[in-house]
Amino acid sequence: ESVSNPAFTNNSVSLTAFLPVDSPVLDALLVGSSPSDVADILRRHVVRGTWFTSGLIDGDRLFTFDDQVLTVRRDADCVGINGACIAVRDITLTNGVLHVVDNLIL
């Protein structure tokens, strides 16, 4: 609830979410963090628009709902967002798409 943004629950707003997998880094960051710190971390993982991996081009700039810029990097091994590689791609949501990433987006 602390991370809710009206856009996240509005089915008429399209979004792309990058969900970090469970990792020791994620656990260490979240344990002991305040709800507002957790909200800040998670908000960096949701951008405006529906972005399937086939449409992500190296150098693309994606914008979070807080107007932070995330940059796409593509190479033979990884479709990346600010250093996190997409591990599971293109999970369709009612109002967008979800990708599982291997690390936090910082």
C-alpha cells in the first residue's frame, strides 16, 4: 500500500514493471528500510507505457512515473535496464507488461 500510485492500479494507464528476483542484495536493502525507502526503490521499477522486449532498443530512455530516466542496453547476452538484465520477458498484464530482472534497478 505504501508504494501505491494511482497510475499503478488504474487499468486505463499502461505501464511496464521490472520485478527484481529474490536476491541477498534485495533482501539486505529491504530489511530495516522504512516504508518510504521501499516505496522509492519499487517506484524505480515501473515505467510509463507498454514495453515488450522486442521493442526495447539499445539507448532507449524509459521514464518512471516519478520522471526518473531508465536506459536500455542491449547486447548478445542481455536486454538490460540500468544494469539489470531481463531474465523472464514479456509477461502480459491487464494494463501492460511485466519483466523479471536479475537485480535492482538503481
